[in-house]
Amino acid sequence: MTASQKILNGDRLALARLLTKIENNAPEGRDALIELFPHTGKAHLIGVTGAPGTGKSSLVNQLALHYRKTENKKIAILAVDPSSPFTGGAVLGDRVRMRDLSGDEKVFIRSMATRGSLGGLAQSTANMTQAFDAAGFDIVIIETVGAGQSEVDIAKLAHTTLVVEAPGLGDDIQAIKAGILEIADILVVNKGDRPGVENTEKALKSMLDLAHPTERIFRHHGSNMRVTGQAQKASSSLTWIPPIKRTISTEGVGIAELVESITKHAEHLRISGDWAVRDRTRLQVELEALIQSSLMNRFREEVSEKKFNEVLEKVFQRNVSPYEAVKMLMNGRLK
Amino acid sequence: MTASQKILNGDRLALARLLTKIENNAPEGRDALIELFPHTGKAHLIGVTGAPGTGKSSLVNQLALHYRKTENKKIAILAVDPSSPFTGGAVLGDRVRMRDLSGDEKVFIRSMATRGSLGGLAQSTANMTQAFDAAGFDIVIIETVGAGQSEVDIAKLAHTTLVVEAPGLGDDIQAIKAGILEIADILVVNKGDRPGVENTEKALKSMLDLAHPTERIFRHHGSNMRVTGQAQKASSSLTWIPPIKRTISTEGVGIAELVESITKHAEHLRISGDWAVRDRTRLQVELEALIQSSLMNRFREEVSEKKFNEVLEKVFQRNVSPYEAVKMLMNGRLK
């Protein structure tokens, strides 16, 4: 049996090996992914992001426990840590998780630290997600640390993106970013027993109102949908207003309600047609990233290191500008 | 007079216009940068990064004030906000700064929000830094928000990188990241009057000890240098141990000592030869990013949108995998 057949049959060891191959960018990983690809497209991909100190990991842990206990779903957690070239933080996080989730055959936890470039990380994340999807996991939670562009990029992978905030981080001018709100399908105020939780929620509500000023609110089957003024009849015009959910993840408070919101969002995506839109966008981003790395690999094959270093030295000596250097290197390549 | 001549003569309006052209990726910006490039390489580039809530902006403000008052240096501040597609946060931050720094001809503050891709942002940052450098600013402070890969990438631009922490954010497993420590030349514990400041410092010290376990410490002219065991005589073997500096930026406490550390780090870079190493690395990263975007532009010219969308549709239908799709597109291009 090939590795991919084993994975389709639910072999955890074969899956673990493939994930390592993907992380190391090994060619056999690529072959397996080509075989697995037709079996993807079924999992609900949930992105979870937020600043350090918001209790994201513990929240993801509770979500996974809830999905296991009440819905008997197969869950994969992929913890992506773009800020760390080591696996230190992620491994520590895993140990905390292991206490509650270890030994459960229907849970798979994997952490990935960055190796090399951000492009490489996004690609590995996409590939690992596909492996989990093909392996029959119903829910794949992609957890990222931080509040930078990498989170926005990785959030593009998910159907549903949770942005986690916590009281006490919001007193800085830059703490609540419009950009991070933009990618949120659901806002979670975790550590909801801390002082200042109302202020955090209020600040988030104001930001949301700023982001959606012209829309009218329609309650649609009790979910948080809005219909825009111009095209209320077309289903694709249904707009999702991110709900704000309060949780205390260390005590499991608010988790059931949060899962309910996630489910409603998935329904919204199906009804509005946005599920397919997000799928297509994700695949397009992935395709473009692959093209970019292929082009760069080809360039490295065609322009010798010696030539590259000669040109770099000229730039370093301020004899030619970077733009002129690129022109020299690219013309050389196409001569 | 051309725009670049005006900039070399200290014309602030011409500089402001060039920065806008750089942000908009306008071709005239590129021409000016080619002319300015021979005049770059003199400024001390200081990166300042850290999670939201650490008081980075206020710290940068104080640093600039100190450089103005005590050293009469020309200062540029470039506030880069990769998480925000809007300029909201950055503009607000600028207003706070303006109170103390406005009207000073030798201070230039510019904020940049992300437009499009991260690659684009890193490139714009590099270009703006070059413009400030050529315009004769002694110090260019590049401030980034967040704790992700984008910060690591932007930190590569700087000679000296400050990582800012604050008490009360450090109680999360993932709050203090090994990866973010790795890029730090100087660690700043800001909000030093808050409870828990000793714990934050202790945690940072432990992390530093983990990161530098095998080195022996030599005090060298009172600065924080270490000499590695194997090659104590070669100057390039001088290793810098990041000092931990406590500040209360809102009150200006610890700023003079922090500036002293920054100056020592610059001396260290000159003595050890690392100044040139960092310069070269920065230019290499920039060159590679430019090559990448040029290759992608060329690909877009050569592969029609129709062809691309046809292949994307096949991927979306799960008929071909992304890898196979790239092969189809790249072969088409080279046929």
C-alpha cells in the first residue's frame, strides 16, 4: 500500500510521516499530496489567531474537547508559529494540550515552527491542511500566533476565522487593529472573568460599527446575517456580521456558544455561496505561491551563484542600485 | 533640479513626495531611488518591534526626543503596520507623537500601512529607509507592530533591533517567543513601573541563558560582548549578548541608558565587522525580493489570465493538484 492509501485508510503513523515530509519539503511528500488531492475539500477549516497573552491555545484545546464530546467529530489541530525558528513554544503548548486530548484516536495535534521563508510556511500549512482533509478530519483548526501579515495570509486558508482578544491588552492605541478585525468571522473575548472585559467588548463593537456603517441588519433564522440594501434577494448578498463571543477557556465557559457560532458561520458560507468562493481563493493563493517558488528555483538554476555574488558586491559597493542589479541579472538570464 | 537632488539638499517636501511614490510603487519613485542609492549606507538603522500593549510608540517617541536634545541627530521614524490595511492606528499614533516632535526640522515621521502583499511591504520599507538614509538622516527608526514573521523580515533591515516587552503580557506560554528573542540586539522591558516587572526580566534572562548556553562571558570595554571559546582572538568572534533595559517611556525613565546601549551596539557592529555583514545581508534580501517580483510580473505577462483561470478551475474541481497545475502553467510558458 502506498503512503497515501494508508492515510486514506486512517493510518496515523503514515499521516505523521507525511506531515514531516511536508515540513521538510521532501519530494515524496509532494507525490503523496498529488495522490491525496482529489480526496480534499470536505473539512471545515477554522483559523484561530490573536496576540500573545489572549489564551488562544487553551481556547483551541477547549474547542477540540467540545467537538469530540458533543459532536463526535474528528479533529486536527495545526499550531503554526511564524515567529519562532525553534519549536520550543509550540512544543510546550502541545504538552499542555496533551493532558486532555492525548490517547484520543480522533484527535491529531501537530505544531509547525517556521523554517526559512514565510512563503514556505504558508505553503507547508496549506499542504498539511490538505493532508488532514484527505485523511478524513471533519474539522481542521489552524492556530497562529501573533498579529502580523502572516496571520492574515494564513487566515486566507480558513473557512471560518476566529480572532481572539483579551481584556487588558486593549488599552494601547495599537492593540485592536482594524486589519485583524477585517479577517475575523467571529470575535472571541477570552479571559472573560478579567476586569475590563466590558471595555474590550465595547471597543470591538465600535470597531465593527465603523467597519459596517452602511448595512442594515436583518435577523435571518436567528443567525448574524445582514442583507445589503441593494440586493436583498440574491443569496450571495447575505453579509455576515462577526458576532462577539465571551469565553473563559480555562474553565470551559462560553465554549458551547462559540461552537454554535462557528456552526452558524459554516451554514452561512454554504447558503451564501461563500464556501466555494473561499475555497477558490485559497487554491488560487496556493497556486500563485507555488508558481513563485518554481520561478525562483528556476532562476537559481539559470543564474550562477558566482554571477549573483558579483552583482551583489556591486550593489554593496553602491556602484549599482538594486533595480539596476535586477536588470543585469534578468537580462543575463534571458540572453 | 531633479527630485533626488532636492532630497539630497534637504528638501522635506520632495522627500515626502518620494515616500508617497514609493508607497504607491510609482515608476518615478524607482528612478529617484536609483539616483539616490550611491548616497546611502551612512544611517544607523534601528528596528523596534514587540507585541501590542508594550508601549512601543511612546518609547520610539522618547528615543527620538533624546537623540534630538542630547545628540542633535537627524531622526527619521518609519512606523510600519503590517496588520492593518488601513492607516487608522498609525495615524492615531502619529498624532500622539506630533505633540512633542512637530515643528522640528530634523525629525521626519512617516507611517505606512500594508498595501497588498508582505513582499511589497518589505520592499517599500527598504526603499523608504534608503530615501531617509540618502537624505542625511543619522538615525532611522523602523517601528513594527506585532510578533510575526513580518517583524523578523523587517528586523533584517536594521543594524540594531530592539524587542520591547512589558509586564503582564508574559504570563502566557507563548508570550515570550524564542524566535523574537533571536532577532533582539537589545531587550527593553517597558512600563517598568507595573507589577510583575521583575518576573518579566527574570523570564527574559532565562530565555537568553537558554539561547547562549556554551559561551563564556568577557567584559569588553564595559560593553556586553562575549568571546566564543574557539576563536577568541579574531574580532569577528565577538558575540553580542542582548542586554535587558528597563524603561518607563511615558515618564522618560531609562531612555538615556537605552540610548547608551544602542550606541554600544553600533560600536560593537563596527569593531566586529558585523555592520558590513548586516548591510550585505539586507541588500541581498532586497535583491532577492526584487528578483522574485520581477519574475512574477514576467510570468503574468506571458501566461494569459484565461489560461490561468482554466487551470485554476481544474484545481478547484479537484481534477488536477496544485503541483500538476504549476507544471502545466510553467511548461506552457516555456514551450
